[in-house]
Amino acid sequence: MEVIFEVVNRAGRTLERYRRSGERLTIGRAFDNDITLCDETVSPHHAVLESRGETGIVLTDLNSLNGIHSGSMGRVKGVIDFVSGHEYSLGRAQVRIYKLDHPVAETMRIGGTDGIINSLGSSQGLSAIICLAAVVAVGEQWLNTYARVVWQEIAIGVFSVIAVGLLFAAFWAILGRVIKHEGRFQSQFALVMAYLLLQSAIVWLYEVVLFNSLNRLLSATFFLTLSFALLSCLLWLSLSLATHLISSQRWKYSTSIAAVMLSISIYPEILQQTEFADSPEYIKEVKSPTLRFTDGATVDQFLERSSKLYKETNHNDSR
């Protein structure tokens, strides 16, 4: 009998791996065991794995204090048939045991996404993204300032943007350090800064669409759709760096988190729309005429279209 013995954490990540052979393999905290576990909830001689010839392999509890637990079966008493790849709890220690012929997952191909992330996370890529983000932040604040330009305030705005990127990157790096034992801080920081740049572009596109369509609902739908897609992609990439989740699981978590975050962000706007307004809503987006892609209306056309409205409000009031 020859098996692969893995000690795993609660997330299923392998912490230790041993290859052992023999007709009888003892498991416990004492040093005379074939497989030694250091967890204090494991008994000195906790369990034994034995080959029964053609009948297979069995796992036996040696009257341990905290016993053996196996999934939905709960605490295992006495002898159970060993299942290759199954996870068992010996006290608080989580273990998986495999036969040598146990099938392994298919090899994952390194995709283009990994190359892009590595390029963004390099010193040159990160420096370029930070510089570009700083230029965009300065440009946005300068264009939206209608009074005297105070460069100290603009500098504070730029550093605030970078500080937000650092906080989010630190969170993902710590999560990756805990789960995968690698932080990838530079790559996480580059992803967050690239997201902020692209989100600025989406905001600009929203303003252009609103300027051309004069339709707030259409523009908001366009903005939320792109923002949701971009945020989902950021979370999917961050999860791929910080966790061992497969692609489908990452998409499930990233879209769920993105939906919750966007819902929270637009909730105040929804409340504001339900309040009574003492003036009619109007579009006040102003852009350069070069960004006008739709045909405007002349004064005569506007008056002609509005004639019905004027007729409805004309009550021959002589006052």
C-alpha cells in the first residue's frame, strides 16, 4: 500500500504533503507514528490506515479523544472504508489521503490574462499607470474648477486617488498572502489603478451620451452596464491573484459583489428621485459642440413641437 497524505486548511489548500508506503500506517501526534500531526487536538495515536488486500484499505479510529469526522457522516466510529481523495477531520486537523493512481485535474493553460497582469504589475507598467492616473486626476479637477486653480487642492485630490488604490490593493494582497501565501501587491495595485482610469473613461462616456441623447434613463443604463462589467472584471482578476477559486466560481462571486456595491452606490440617487422637487428636472450637461453626434433642433422646430403644450396651458386667462 502506498498513499499520498495531505494536511489541508479550512479552505482546502494543501499545507503539507507526504508519500508513505506500508501495510499499516499509523497517524497521530506522537513521534513514533508513520505520519505525525502537530495539532494539539490530535491524539498521540489517533488513527491507523491498513491494507486489507483485495478488499481495499480501511481507516480505523484508535479510541482517540476527538475522533475522526468524515463529511456528512459526522463522527466515524470504529472502522470505515478508505475513499481516495476524501477529506477527514482528525480533531481539528484536516487531511486528505490519495491512492497513487488517483486522477488529477487537467493542466491549466497559462492564458493571455496572466501575461497582461504580469506586465501591469511590473515596475515599468505600474509606474506608467500611476503617472497616467495622476495626469487624468489633475486634468479632471482642472476642467471642473470654475474658480482660481489651487494646486495644493489638486495635489490632495491626486494623492487621495492613489491612497484609495493603495488601500484596495493592500486588502487583496493580505487576502492573497493568507490564502495563497503570495501577496502580489504590485499587480493588485496596478489592477485597481487601471480600473480607476477606465471608470473615469466610462464617466466621460456617460456625460457624452447624456449630452447627445438628453435621456437620463438611457444614459444611466449605459453607465451602470459598463460600470458593472468593469467592476466584475476587476474583482474576477483580483480573485484570480488572491485565491484558488476556479473561473466559474470567481465570476459568481465577482458579479454578486459588483451588483451589491453598485446597488449601494445608486441607492441615495434612487431616494432622491422619489422626493418631491419644486422645479422640473432638466439636463444640464454641457460639452463642446464637437462632441455633438446628434442633430439639434432649431428654434422654429422646438416651437412647432411644443405648440401642443402651449395649447394645453392656454386657458384664456386674462390676468
